[in-house]
Amino acid sequence: MTHDEIIQDRLQQAVVERAESLQASLAEGDWATASLLLEQINDIRNQPLHDEVAKLTRELHSAILDLQIEGSNPHAQEMSQINDANERLHYVMKMTEKAANDTMDLVEASAPLVNYISYEAQSLTADWQRFTRREMPLEEFKDLARRIEAFLLRSLHDSDQMSGHLNDILLAQSFQDLTGQVIKRVTELIGYVDQSLTRMGGMAKTVDQVAGIEHDHETLQKGSQMQYDTSKGEGPQIRADKAEDVVSDQVDVDDLLSSLGL
Amino acid sequence: MNKNMKILIVDDFSTMRRIIKNLLRDLGFTNTEEADDGSTALPMLQSGNFDFLVTDWNMPQMTGIDLLRAVRADDRLKHLPVLMVTAEAKRDQIIEAAQAGVNGYVVKPFTAHALQDKIEKIFERVNG
């Protein structure tokens, strides 16, 4: 026997059991007893609904507890994993921003060093070639020799500094390990939240079934706050290679623009 | 191309502004200013004699596409060359930007070469 058949059977039994007394009390004009009997039958009929609602409430409660977002808990704020995830993502933003800025600081500090070497090497090469062609007076050569010595000393010093900068740039990338770990944990939490919400969605569906409620899904969708407007911007496309309506690279953009006459 | 032209860089992320600023400096453009949103960029453009606008799309207050439309709607600014440097990569969005009058479109992540190429093309067309 299925669950529904058992319920049906129980209801029938209740009606049959009370039918005789109901008839008797009606014949006697005993309205109080008659309505009591009817109420009992009603209660038995509603029992499965009550059971279902109680079960769903319990499940909802446990799903909320799983999410640790229950409002009545005084520690909800501290316990909330969502809140924690928010902080973690802020940490990622801070770390990536710092790494980017540190790297750019080092690149900006390195650029003048490289520029000096390039500029001075060019100038010295030109003069050195004049010397090898024996086009340089002795006095000028003495000056050239001094410049070459200065250049060598400064190159020695600057290349030390440069290699320090390069090392620091390398170290600045260590953010990737830390932020990677944090993002992994947040991703796990999102998977968990997704599961809980799916469970709640299933419960809501059962409530609707039990209570015989029907929703207009179109209206619900319209009321949803997650409306996309491409004018507002969507951010980077994560699956650019799979989506049809997304360009995959700059060549694609250029092709599209030139087809529009740009 | 006038290397001294005044360029406004608009992006809500300071790191991206800095990257673009550095790349522009490498290309010889040193006269740059920065804004972190369309809403702060527009008054700067209206009072600042800028020759070129480089803007992101997705920004919190006023988006780059709205900034572009505001620029094209302003009689004194409507001929300002505008380059979009953005992560927005939907075909519809690129078409929307083209229709709004963008002069060039670079998708992030981009290369120094792509930026240079677009800037050169824009000014070839503007001056030609």
C-alpha cells in the first residue's frame, strides 16, 4: 500500500466508525455530538497535511542552521559563513591590489635604471667607434675613459638593484597561493549554499503541492532583482570560448568593428 | 600624432589606471589625468581641454557607455576621440558602443601592442 492509500484507508475507517453514531445523534437532534464527530473526521483528514508541514518546518530549520544565517542566534553575525566569505573575498581584493601595486612600483623603479644603461651605452658606443677609427684626440679619449669607468661602476650598482627588483617582483606573485586558497574555500561554501537553497526550493515546492498553491512563474521571474542589462556592464566573460554572443579576443573585436564600418 | 595631447584615463580600479598610464607613457604620452568614474570624468572633460578619452565600461556610478553618450551629446565634446578599454566582451555591447560613437574598442586583458595599435588607428582616422 502506498502512503496515499494508507491515508485514504485511515480516513475511510474513521468515517465508517463514526457513521452510525453520527446518524444517531442527528436523529436525536444532538447537534453538539454531531459537530464533534464531524470535527474529528476533519482532523483525521487534515492530519497528513499537518505532518507534512511539521516535517517541512523541521527541514527548513535544519537547512537554515546549515547555512548559519539564523537571525534569532545572537552570534549569527559572527557565525555567518556568508559574512566570513565576504571578508575572505575582501582579503583577496586587498592582496591582489597590493601585489599589483608593489609590482608596478618595482617596474617603475626599474625603468629609469634600464633607460640610463641604454642611453649611456648608445652614447659610449658612438664615441668608442670614433676612437677605434682613430678619429678621437687624446684629450677627448681621456674623458671617454673616465666616462666608461663611471658607466661600468654604475652598471654594476644598477644591475644589483635591478636584480633585487626582479626578485621582489617574483615574491609579489606569492599572493596567488594565498588568494587561491581563500577562493577555494569560498567556492566550497558557495557549493554548499547552493545545495541548501536547492533543498529549500524543493521544500517550497512540496508546500505548494500539499497546500495546492500555484504560482505564476512569469510574474515571479519579473519580480526577481537579478535583471541583466548589458548597458550596466557584466564584467569579464568567464567562458568566452564557449558563448556564442561573446568575442573571444581582440581580433574578433576588430573584425566585428570593421564589419560595422569602424 | 601630438605626443603632448591631454589624455583622460577613466577606470574605477586604480591599478588599471596605473597600467594604462604607464603604457601611455611608454608610448610617449605623458600628459595624462585620471578619473575613477564616469560621473567624475564628465565635469573634468567639460572644463579640461582634453584631446583624448580612454575609458572603462563597468563603473559604479556612471558607466563608460553612458559617459560616451554624454560626450557625444555635448556640443563642445562631441568630436573627442574615445577609446574603450574594457572587460565587456558581448557582441551586443560592442555594437552598442559602436552605435554610441566609440572610436576604438580594446578588450581586457590587453597587450601594450593592442593599445598602441588602436590609438594610432584612431588618430590616423581623426587626422586623415
